[in-house]
Amino acid sequence: MSYSDDTIRAYLRSELPDVLRGRIEADLETDPELERRIVALDDLAPVIAGTFRQLPTPAHMAGLNAAEPAEAGALPRKRVAGGFVVGLVAAFFAGWSLPDRRDGWRMAVADYQALYTPATVAHLDRDHEAVAADLRRAAAAVGLTVLRAPALEGYRLRRVQILGHGGDALIQMVLVGDDGIPLALCLMQGDDGRHGAARLAGLSSFGWGDGAYQFLLIGDIAQNRLNQLAAQLQSSGWTA
Amino acid sequence: MFFRRHVEKELGRQIVNCRPAVWRFALSLSGRPDIADDLAQATYLRALERVHQWRQDGRLEAWLLTICRSIWLNELRAQSIRQAGCLAAAEAGRFAMGMADTETNIFASEVYAKVMELPEAQRATVELVYVEQFTYREAASILDVPIGTIMSRLATARAALRHLNDAEWPKAKGKRT
């Protein structure tokens, strides 16, 4: 059914009788041309679009291009975190190489891990063979012949990713507890000697190294519990 | 393998191009720029993890905004309410509008404030239809409501914002972006 512009304007002002309004809305469900006319005659649309499309670009978007260098350390944490995540998106598609823009790989890992929730990992269900293949690829990326799956009681290895930081490979192993809470066990080549417990991005963490490789266990659990898990890993002989 | 790599790289570029729309939608859901930042970031991360689910015959923005809404409802909304006590609309003065002149800035600030005073559901609907220019059907799909609900929300929002309709929109009045 065709409606005049005046009728459509009256509809937009909610001035039509219920029966006619109902008829228009029934037609709208199947008539895209009627919808286009309504939108075109709606004076409110350009006013709102004009306002919202010119909202100042949020600070974190200014640093979103992965290739842009940034003044690490001088940026507010939230901005850095935003830049990291979208930089990560770009890096993911470009081959997992992240620019060195952080004040340390541990903070980069922490900001990434802080975005994880149980729902983030709930759908991860790679089978044993797939995870084993991921471990082999990860081992090769950091110059190891073998990278064994970490064994922690109550935790299951759900994913292994090859990330990058400062041009070097960074391995992230996602461990999910029986309670659904994810932990990350990360490793990189080298050992800067910064070991021990630390609170990073609101998460508990524990770092250690063996002179050739450095490790970080991190997650949103109590620091004492995380320390125990880190000790369990070290005493179990798990090593890169 | 090479073709898939190419497709993924192109998709990554497109996702980056969608970030203003994702952030605006996150703002319309949360009502607060700081939470919108977190929500947008979580959306990019989730899209990255689920890139294999992207169907190339669909509109990428719609897929991202559907993810955004899902994260908001399932993960961040309750947490945000707990932290804030309630979801207050973003204060109008939070942004210095980016328009050219003072008169336009004042008007834009008023528009922003009034839209952000709408209830969350109306705000999100207005943002999708008026700002991102999704069709009613697309907006209904993103928000997972019947198309009639979209019409109803728009009608209620129009009534609340009616006085803006009568105001003079400096320089931009009547122009469609």
C-alpha cells in the first residue's frame, strides 16, 4: 500500500490513529521501500547521526594502528591496553608479529590476559592431537626441540598460541581450571632475572627463568594459589 | 592456504575500519565512554578468536556488533552495574564535540545528552538505525528482538527526542551523512 509523505510524517510524530499506524508497521515488515521513505522523512535521523558520527575519536583509537610506534611507558594504561588489543588483531592477521611498544613483555601479557573471562575460553575444545601439534609449532618458534604440556592438577591445557613481542616469539599456553577460570603460562627466550610474584593489570602473576628462557604464570586467582601452582610446575620438572 | 591467509588479512583490515562503529555501539549499550572502551576491546579480541565463524556473505559490522552485544549482556553489564550502582548515562560534558563552531557544538552536546538519557534499549536501537544506518530487520537481528520491537522503540525514542526535531541544526540540518 502506498502512503503519502504527510501520512508518513504523521506516523513519525505518533499522530496516526492506531489502526493506520498498525497497518504501516505491518507493511514495514515486508516493504523495504516504505522503510527507506520513513527513514528519509525522519528529520531526527540526520541530527543524531551528525552528532554521533562526529564524536571525538576515543583516546585508545588514536593508537590502534599496529605499525605505529608509541611512546611506551608514557601512555595511560587503558590506552596502552586498547592499542595492544587492536594491535593484536592486526598482528594476528599479519602473521603474529607485534611491535615492541610496551614496557615489558610481562605487562603486554597481563593486559591481554586481563581481557580473558571464563566465557572467553569456554568454547575452546581442541583435541589432544591438535594441542600436541600446536606445542610442536610453538617449540620450533622459540628454538626448542620439545615443549611439553604443563601438568597442573585441576587444570587442562586448552590452547597454545605463538604471539610476538619486540620481534621475538612469545608462547602463550591457556590453562583452564575445573572452575572455568583461565590462566596463561607464557614463555620467551632470554632471562632478564625479574622473577617472583607480582600484581600485573589486576592479576596475580609469578615469573621465573632458567637462564635461557623466562616464564610467567598469570591469572585472576589468589596470589597464594598462583604461587603454589608456579612452584608445582617448577618442582614437577616441567621445563621448556 | 595462501588464499585463506589473504582473506584473513583483508578481514583484519576491515575489522580495524569498523572500530568507530563498534565503539559507538558499545557506548550506546553501556552509556559510559570508559566502559565502551573496555567493551570495544573485548569485542575485537572475541572477533579475533572467532574469525573462523565469520560468514563472508554477511555484513562485517553486523557480526561485530552482535558479538559486542553478547559480551555486554553476558559478561560486562552486570559487572558494570555492580560497580556503578546503576548505569548512569554519560555526562554531556564528557566530550568536547568535534564540530567546527561553538553554536554547533552546543547543539550537538544537547543532542548527545538527550540521546544518552534514553533507556539502554532505545539508545542502542537509535544508534543502530540512525547512526549506523542498519535496516530495521538488521537492527532486529543484532539486538535479537522482533522487528516490531525496533519500530516501537524508535517511536518511543522519537517522542522523547521530539523537541530536537524542531530545533535548528546548524549547517547540518536536513543533511544525511
